[in-house]
Amino acid sequence: KNQVEQSPQSLIILEGKNCTLQCNYTVSPFSNLRWYKQDTGRGPVSLTIMTFSENTKSNGRYTATLDADTKQSSLHITASQLSDSASYICVVRRGTGNQFYFGTGTSLTVIP
Amino acid sequence: NAGVTQTPKFQVLKTGQSMTLQCAQDMNHEYMSWYRQDPGMGLRLIHYSVGAGITDQGEVPNGYNVSRSTTEDFPLRLLSAAPSQTSVYFCASSYEWTANEQFFGPGTRLTVL
């Protein structure tokens, strides 16, 4: 069964601290994995995309990793800011069509 | 560019009422889709369109209708609202159906009493 699971479900960290969010998937055949940030009351916005051949990709303070062998991805946030408070959603694309599998998201709260 | 816009932002309906959620994009994207987001669940695809005049069902199409008369607009119609349709609805678009990135609208929060 094609699934995407994220952990933890929620996370609270102090401003300035680092954190890592996890995404495990069973989607096959794998095409790519994308991390979205969803602010409260807004639609998801893409942070980064990982393809099969990519292990690590950075976008500012966000660094995504992908281990295609174990079917795991992580999103590391460095030196967190209050504006990082949001839900982070992992989405895996199956094949080359329009089949996208969404995780339930990790709700991150950054407190001062 | 305004990107993907949705109206209304909030809506309350009574069971059995019908309504249309509006979605428009100004990026000349061919592919548009509707998702619903429920607590504890990932976004689920309701309907999608690969171009004007072409629509198809997604994972959870029952109780919803769509049409695509223009490239810009993709309205979602609730035929007879039910409490199970209480959800947040997102419209998304991408330049073509094989494109990797979808651009999402701000969402419509719908409550059915």
C-alpha cells in the first residue's frame, strides 16, 4: 500500500534551536519527494524537492535529505525562527502521472 | 500575478444546501485540482483537470462536481451538502499534469451543520 508517514506529529522548540522532521514512505515506483510548508490558514508552499539521485539539498536554513534505499527523508531546520512555526508536509509522487501521496504533516511551534 | 485565488475564505452551510467554491489562477496552468484537508489526514484529491473541457475524478469525488470551461477557472460544486463535507478545501494548479510542483490557493474553510 502506498503510504507516507511523518513524525513527530507535533513539535515545540525554542527559538534559535535546530530540529529534524522525518518522513517515511512506501510509495512505489518513486518519482520524487517534496517538502511543503503550510502556515496557519494558508495553502502549502513548496520548500524543496528531492529526486532519486539526490541525497541532500539545502534551501536557506532548511536542509532536506533522502535515502531512497530505506525510503526515508528528513527536513532539518537550523537556527529556528518564530516564522518557522507551521505545518510541514511531505509529499511523494508515484510514477510520472498525477498521483501524489500526502503525509499528515508535522506541526512545528517555535517559542521565544 | 495573483497566483491561485479561492473564494469564499469561510462558508457555513446547512445540510442539503448546495454551493460552489471558486478557484482561479492567472499563471496559464493547464493542470488544476481540488483537495480536501481533514484533521489527522493528508490532503486528498477530489477532482482534477488536465485542461479546459477535461476533468476526472480523484480519490474522494462523491458529492462533488467540477467543470473546466476556461483555463483560468475550476469551480467545485457541492450538490447537497452533508456534515461529512466539513473540511478545508484547497485548489492547486501546475503548468501541466506531469509537472512536479503544485501551487496551492489559500483554502476555503467549509462547515456543514
